[in-house]
Amino acid sequence: MVTALAYLRLIRLPILVLIALMQYSIRWFILEPMLCINGYELLISDRYFGYLVLSTVLIAAVGYAINDYYDVKVDWINKI
């Protein structure tokens, strides 16, 4: 259980949730209404948009993990 919590802290889960929420909010509350007003529709289905959101969240999580790995030495020096 402790390792799972450490991993969730490593990948910054709250920020990843915010990334996904922002992407869905922009799609549902900005893009879709503006396109409907002008007589257009979204070209990407909800399923493929979900894949897009998942991929960006996973890329961000890996980026956070890699950044933390390479910053261990710098963080240790800054603590001193």
C-alpha cells in the first residue's frame, strides 16, 4: 500500500486528473457548442477522444517520473 501511494505521489495524480478534466471541459463546453452554433460537428468520436486524453495523461505521468528520477541529485544538493 505504501508503494502504491508513493507511486501516485511520484506521478502527481491530482495534476493528471486536472489535465484530463481540462481536456474534456474544453471539448464539451467550448469546442462542441461553438461548432454546433456554426453548423459543424466534431470529427473525432468520444471513444477516440478518450484515447487521446489517456495518451496525454500517460505521457505526462511518464514525464513526471523521469523528471523526478533525474532531479534526485539536484534535490539532494538543494536540501543541504
